[in-house]
Amino acid sequence: KHLVKLDLSGNHIWKISDGLGGLTKLEVLDLGYNRLRTFPPSIFKLTNLVELDVSNGQNYVDNEVRITGLPDAIGKLTKLTKLSYNFNLLEQGFPASLFSLKHLVELDLFQCALPAEIPAALAKLPKLKILDVRYSSWWERRKELKKLLPKVDFLERD
């Protein structure tokens, strides 16, 4: 009940227990590099989260184990400053509630399948400083992104 950081990354996890939602003091949750196909609903009870990683890894992408979209409930995580969503799918677009995350500083979309249209609502994220779109469909559109988000840094390819 008093846990503030939980790292379950790289454990081949397919499903997250509903009991996770009882860790209400949790501020950092790393579920990266597992085998999640859906966004665990219990996460949205963790309203003190400041960092959330639900990234997948290349080895899982090859096997089509990916999360397919951010749920609208992401807006319940109002303290979120960093969201890592690497190697997942967002082709259907972003939920409107994402743009209400006023404390979001870093959005990591490394090698994500992104929607064709860049949402103008990204500019509604007042504290956004880092947007990682390396190896995504938006990589070649950095000039367009920079015009929309002049204060944001874009990570360069290695």
C-alpha cells in the first residue's frame, strides 16, 4: 500500500492483476517489455502516477504482441509527466483525454504505428518538452511537428 515505485519490466507478463489498482501511492510504474496486448484497466486507479511505461520490445512486435491504442481513461492520470508507449499501435488516433494531461513533459512514441494526421491538440500539452517519434511514421514530418510544437525537443536517431 505504501509502494511508490514498481518495476515489472521484462517479465513476459500478459495480464496485470486488478489488485495493482490498490497501490494508490504508486508514482512510477514500469511494465515495459512484457507481452501486454491491452492497456491494463487497473492502472487508471493509480492517480498518483507520474511515470508510466507500457512499452513493448522488438522481439514482441515481431510476434504481433502490441497494445492497440490508448484508452480514454488515460486522462485520469492527471499527474503523469512521462508516458512511454514504444513499439505499440496508435493508428486509430489519440484519445482526447491525453491532451488534458497538463503535466506531461515527455511522450515516448519510439517506433509506434501512428495516425496519418498529426493532431493539432498536441499543442495543448503545455509542459511537453520531449517527443520521441524516432522510427515512427512521423519521423519524416519533424519540421511539421516542430512548427506545431516549437518548444519541444525531438530525439535524434543514433
